[in-house]
Amino acid sequence: MKTDRSRTKSKAREEYLRRFAERSYFMQGDESVAYGSLYAGCDFFAGYPITPASEVAEVMAAELPHVDGHYIQMEDELASLSAVIGAVWAGAKGMTATSGPGFSLMQENIGYAVMTETPCVIVNVQRSGPSTGQATMPAQGDVLQARWGTHGDHDIIALAPNSVQECFELAIEAFNLAERFRVPVILLGDEAIGHLMENVQIPKVIDVFHRKKTKRRVPPFGDGGEDLVPPMPAFGEGAHLLVTGSTHDPWGFRQTEDPEVHAKLVERINKKILQARETITQNDSYFLENADLAVVAYGFTSRSALYAVKKLREEGHSLGLLRLKTLWPFPVQLIKTLESSVNKIFVPEMNQGQIAGEILKHTKAHVISICQTNGEIIHPHSIMDEIRRCV
């Protein structure tokens, strides 16, 4: 049941955001992520400025006070995600935004959020690395880090927008998935999308998911029923909460030497995502119905890939495109299905073949990686030239 305070807060948010609805705005991808997050119900942001993600923080700093939310600039990225996790356990919907070096610093707390089943959103606007690299240049080098960056057996959800409109839409989806599965969700953009400017249409009706609650006293880390996601109380709501990144029983008590407790916990936090893989994963397909060759792409590179596919089809090549919106959990069955109709899969990406390697694990088709790590976007003609060379 909502308190008077929460009702007032919700009303303030609705009244403020209503004035933007059903209108089109010309904005950057980073700005679009921020507005999507506001519409998803985000009321807490903690972060540290970093190129090319700072515009997310700038918009949140300006807009959160209007919706009775809170913005705080922390001393670094470790503290930023720590603050977000704390705010979420106090009942907030929280997020942070960063890029390469900052994302590296967040890895331990991403693991903590996984283990404590803390719903939150981490925006990573990728830039060229390693290390400081090229701070203003685009890349897609954090794809495997998003999946495997924090230690231990865990599953994660990561989404990859390819337009400014989709930055808005997938920011909302990221919050909905985080709340539904009690898991950190990574919005994995890149500099080219983050700083791209396009029109964004804000709809009148937006579906927003809120974390599962209960009035009964149930274990906050229990089996969760059919979806394996237990209700999540908040500090201050009367529950006696223990929240720890150590192995814990359903009530949060540390059980670090019990193999059965650890095995059961780790299995559940993985299975709650993997058993819903087909409903979580999203993709777009173009011209794949009768294609002999396929291109698999994501993020900004998928825009170049679509242009290349259309041009090559005009030349008579039997070619289609699979565009991944969801990178993790990886759409294993989709890739296995693809091999039944195509004999070659081309994978252009602004890294040294991170998704190409993942595809190779799940298909017998010939996988051809089109890599580029020079700090520039992959031009359509680079994709076209490589495909022509190989066919």
C-alpha cells in the first residue's frame, strides 16, 4: 500500500512528465536514455562524470528534482554503484551511467548487486580502449566484460540500442527487466549512439513494471515461486532485513561454509534469467526468410550493416540481417536456428570479434568476423567489401 508520501511523489512525477508526452524532441542518445529512465520511474541517480556518458548525468541532475527524485555526484564509480544499491534497498528505482574505465571499476559492485538480487540499471556508453584509450571515440569493446566482468557464476541482462528512439525505449525496458527479475541490467550503448542526434517520440502510455511486493513476512531471498524471483521488501517497511554479498540463506543470514546453500542460491539466481531467455531476448530480422548468407550485428554497427545488406541485395546477393537488441542472455536458440538456412554468418563489430566468438560456440555455419578497433564506426562499404570478397 502506498504511503501519503509515495502518492505525492507519484503525482508530482506524473504531472511533470505528462507535458512531454505525445511530442517529438530532437536530442542525443545519452539524453534520450535519461528521459526514458525518468519515464520508467527512476528516482535516484548516482554517478561520476566521464566521456562519453556525462550527458546522461547532466539530464538527470536537471530533471530529477522536478519528479521528487535525487541526484548525487559521487567521488568515483565504485561509490556511485554502491550508492545506487543502497538507494534501491531503501525503495528507490536507481541507476548510474559510465564508460569503459568507470565500468571496470563497477565490476565488484555489479557482482554484489547480482548476489543480493538488487534491481538497478547501469548505462555503459562504450568508448575506445583499453585503459583511457580514445575517450571521445566509439567502440564495442565491453561486450564480454558486461557478461563476464564480475567474478563467479552469474547471469546478466544487457541491451544494445541502435537509435536515439531506442535509447528511450530500451532504458524503460532495462528498468522493467531489472524490477521483474531483481537483477542489475546493463544498457550497453556506444559513443556513436550516445552522441547521435535524432528525433524521439515520447508516447502517451508507457508500461512500467514495479518489483514484486508482499504484505506477508516471507524470505527476501527465498525460492520466489514459479519465476524464482522473491518479493523484495525495503528498509523502513518493517521487514527485518539482512543484505550481504556473502553466501546467504533465504533470510539473508550468512552461510559461507554450507555447500548446499551456496549451490541452491547460485543455481536460482542463474536459472531465473535463463528459464526466461526466450521472453527476455529481443531482435529484429531483415530479409532472412530465403537468405543463404546472414549478417549479425548490434548497436550502431547494425545501422551500417542494414545499409550494406540492402545494397548487396540490389547486386543479387541472397543476404539477410539479424540485429540483436539483447546481447545477454545470448539468443542461443536463435543462432542455432539461423544455421539451418545460411552457410556463412558475417559479424561486423567495433572490437576484435567478441560476439563473433560467442556465435561460433553455437553454430556450425562459417562465422566471418569483420573487426575494427581504430576508434571509428564501421562504414557500410567496409562490410560490403568483406562480404563480396568472401562470396
